[in-house]
Amino acid sequence: MRMSKLVGRRIKEDPKDAKTVSHKFLIRGGYARLVSAGIYSLLPTGKRIVEKIEGIIREEMNRIDGQEVLMPVVLPAELWQESGRYETVGSELLRFKDRNDKPMLLAMTHEEGVVHLARTELGSYKQLPAMLYQIQTKYRDEARPRAGLIRVREFTMKDAYSFHPDQADLEVYYHRCHEAYERIFRRLGMTEVLSIEANSGMMGGKVSHEFMAICDCGEDTVITNKDRSYRANREIAVAAWKFEKPAALPLEKVSTPGKKTIEEVAEFLGVQSENTGKAVFYQDTRTGELVFVLIRGDFEVNETKLGNAVRIGELKFADDAAILAAGAVPGYASPLGVDGKKVKIVVDRSAAESGNLVVGANEADFHYRNFNFDRDLAGVECLVTDIAAVREGDPCPVTGEPLIFSRGIEVGNIFQLGTRYTESMGCTYLDRDGKSHPMVMGCYGIGVGRAMASVMEQAHDEYGPVWPMSIAPWQVEICAITPDKDGVGGVCDRLYDELSGLGVEVLYDDRGEKAGSMFSDADLLGVPFRLVVSPKTLAESQVEFKRRGSRDAERLSLEGLAGVVRGMVERELSLYQ
RNA sequence: CGGGGCGUAGCGCAGUGGCUUAGCGCGUCUGCUUUGGGAGCAGAAAGUCGCGGGUUCGACCCCCGCCGCCCCGACCA
């Protein structure tokens, strides 16, 4: 490619709307342009990278016996009505009607679409397992797109779906796919991607993993220990808390006028927050059922863990009216005197395994000192479990070291779906004995554009991205300094032709710009190898060779240069095989 | 969906109720000079001042409504 003809201008100044590194460089380098919030066009340079990413994904999907398909972006609503999701998914699903008033939608994921295929094309145990995948456009009407290509409304996704005769078969395949994902992210040149166990949900048996690219602009919190032998997302993270139970002192009612929050009460009574118990009320969003939670004052409730513990899909804070109706006083609520038969009581281990806590008295302006779970709640029906949110520095459940919080971008997700879709949509096969069973499904996604942005986040310097050879838009850039002097242009033209002829992807800056100008553009384009040809080096029959991201340059002889450079490109590429 | 910010040339910004024919820098185009980290000089093209309404003799500027974009939060198959 001759730079003089490359579409996608480089921009000297940071665009005002871009805050994250990848967003800035995507715009400044001419990789992508915003069309509407969260909707981008890819320019040639960006498109080349995306194609390489897709190529690597394709190779790895094929390696685990995937078969590529292409499903439509527009699906009839009836397909989603079959699975029930037409009703349950919110406004991020873009619904519309065609000319005949038939309800349609833009698919945000393709479980329904692929089951539509699988239930007609697959019918025998002999055909299983089978994996279908596609690399295709998804639309999700996100409430808040952000950070360039990190979170968008329209995007390209590799989504894969596997079909199995039973759970055991799925688990074997799931593991292969996990390995394939690790290979993919390594080959894309990501420096740090962690697979973390994600919320397994209330259905039990469901397993899923998120692949998190660690970087500061990540939207998610990844919780690990130092050597990363423990990895979890915030929703399911646990810690090896140790609690001490002192000798129980007698329960004592104390006046705490106007003191409602843990901080106020603790300060007023001269104790630490870990010597208090906090009462929190939740409600099942659907049924309105109340859940009373007691947790030690220095902890916060992890709503996902709580939801899993009580098998409620969606919880919200209970309003004061509901709390009063249950016989508790907001601000002074107490586990003492609450009827475990009327209200579900959940006690976090932190409160159950500590002692002599200050808790509410269920009476305005009064608290109790010296609450002890074993003694004071004896005989009350309640669930003792771990529903506490992990805090940075809490002891790791594996090693006991302090837990570390990092930020991560979710670049991939794999999920054991089970029969959620195959049962509702009638996707069955016949076994050896002619008996019909729903297929067991897994699904596996990677956001392609998000992956590109994530590589940028992880591999850049102050001047631009430093693309790994595996996905670089071009492998080599030639900068012709004063192309009309001393035969520079001719040498560059020849070199460009020779390298291209050898199959090397070359970007040739033939514009005759000032050197500084060319170098700045080159940095923004992040091509891994740079050849600088100038009268100075040509006088010694040499050119300058520089790796993007390295300070040092070396000289290479013009003699046989194209072959030498091709060899270097191939060596570099082999690092990503 | 809540909170905040911003909409003036391709990009980044300035601007005042009327001497503004709306400017500045970058970029673009022409010419000359230049060529190792975003050069210099001279000239040029380029704007429905987000949209609609109102106030006014007069609105890019003041008022009302709408739209769009960004950031924080909620949400996120």
C-alpha cells in the first residue's frame, strides 16, 4: 500500500471526546470513525487488523472442529418468542416491524438462530458433537456506549455454539474451547488475559468463564492473588476470612438517639465497625418476598452471592414501608425478634462467627450491645452462608495472601448453556436406542473489535499502538526520505516491489513528507518493522531498520535486503503461531 | 434511565445583542524554499455558528423546546 493513497487521515491532536488510549489512537491513526453513538465505520487500516484477528480466530475454531456458518442479523420475532427471550430481554434488543407488520429484531446473540439450524440439520447421536460458529454483526442497543470500540452498539462478534448428547460430552468440549481461547488471545499478542470463573447463576450446574484483558480502562473488576492462581470476578469472589468469637457478654440495650448508620452508631458507642452487625433488607423484584440480611458492619453484601444463596434471580433494596410491614424499624432493624417464618433470614458468616456485636433493637433510638448469633438467634430459622463482598486486601482463599483488584475488559466468554434453548425450542436428537433427548449446548463468544482495542490498550507507547506482527495492518513500513534525491525513490520503489513480490505486507510512505511527519504517522500506524531509506544511509548502500516500540535502530545492507527482511518477518510471525 | 459537560470550517478551539464581510491554530490546495521526530514564506478554498420556535429594529450571542455527542453512575444475552 502506498501511503499517498491510503484512506484514513492521521490526526495530530487528540480528539476531544476520546478519553481512553485505544479510543484516541483509533481516531488519530485513522482506524475507525464514529457514525453515531457506539456505531463505527472501520477504515482500511482498521479493517486489515480486524481481518487478521478474524483469521486467527477462524484457524483456532476450525482446529477444534468448528464449522463456519453465517446467520442473518435480522430475525423474526417468533424465533425469540419460542425461547421466551422476546419478552424477557429489555430494550437492548432492537425490535421493529417489516412492511407486513411482522415483528422482527436485530439479533444481539444467536442462540435462537443456531438452534433453528441445529434442530433441522442435526437429529442423530452420530452427528454429535457439532460446533457451528460465525463471525458476524451483532446489534445491542446499549444504554451507554463508551470508550471507542470497547463498548459499542453494533459490533462484530465471533459466536460459536456446540451441541452435545449429554453434559459430560459438553464438558470435554468446553475444556477444548477454553484452551482454544487461550491460544487465540496469546496469538493476538495480548500480554495479559485471564480466564476467570463467572457467576454460575441460580440454575446450578451452569459453568461459565470470562476472558479478561487486564488494563486500566477495563470496565470489570478482576480479583486475583499475586501469582494469579486465584481468579474470580467480583460477583462470585470469596475470601478466606477468619473470624474470632470472644466469650459472650450479656445482651445490653443501649440508647443511641438519632444514630442510624454503622458509622454513627460505632462512633457514638466507641466501637469499630467490625464490632457491629448491619441489617439489610432486600426484596425479590418479582414476588416482593422479603429477605433479611445480617452482616458484620465492616462488610458489604454481594447481591449476586445473596441471590444465589436464596435462589432469587433479581433483588432490590426493600423500601421502608416493606421493612415496617415486616415488623422491623429502618435504621434500627435487628435480627432479634424477626420471625424467620415470615421473612427469609440470611446471616453472613462474618456476623454468625463474630461475637458481642452492636445490632439494632428494632426500636427507634436503641441498639443492643453484645449480640451473639448462637445464643441470641437460637431456634430462629435462618440461613448462614457467605454473602459478603470481597474487599481489596482480604485473604486469598487459595494462598491466604492479600487479594488484588485489577481492571479488565471482557474480550471473551464461554458458557455451558445446558438445555435452556434446546428444550424450549424443541432441538432434540435420537440416541442409539431411538430415544429422543434435548441436545446439551455450549456457547462461546469473542468481540472482535473489542479485541483490537484491547490489544491497543495493552501494547502502545505515547506515540501510538505497537502492533504484534500477527495482527499488524502491515508487516513492514518503508519511509522514503527525500524520495526525489540521490535515487532514494527508485530504491524504495524497487524494495517495495521486491518485498511485495515475496508476500510481505508493505506500507510504503512515498509522500515525500518531512521525516518527522512520516515518523509520527508511522508510530500511529504501529507497523512492527520500519525501513528508513535516505541519501545518508544509501551512500553506504544501507538502510535503517527499526522495530516499532524500540529505541534502537540498526543498519541493514541493501544487498539482498528483501529476502533478509522477509526472513525477519517470518521469524517474528512464528512467535504468534 | 439519573447526574454533569459540550455542540462555531475536516480536527482542536476563540468570540461579541450592531465596525464581523464570523475569527485563530492544525489540516487541505497552489507556488517557492526545505527534508532524520509533525519546517518557513506567500497566496487560496472551505462555515445552514446542531435544529425549531420566541424576544428584539437587529440573535452565533438572550429565553423556551428538541436533537446529537462525551463523561460519571444504574443496566449489560
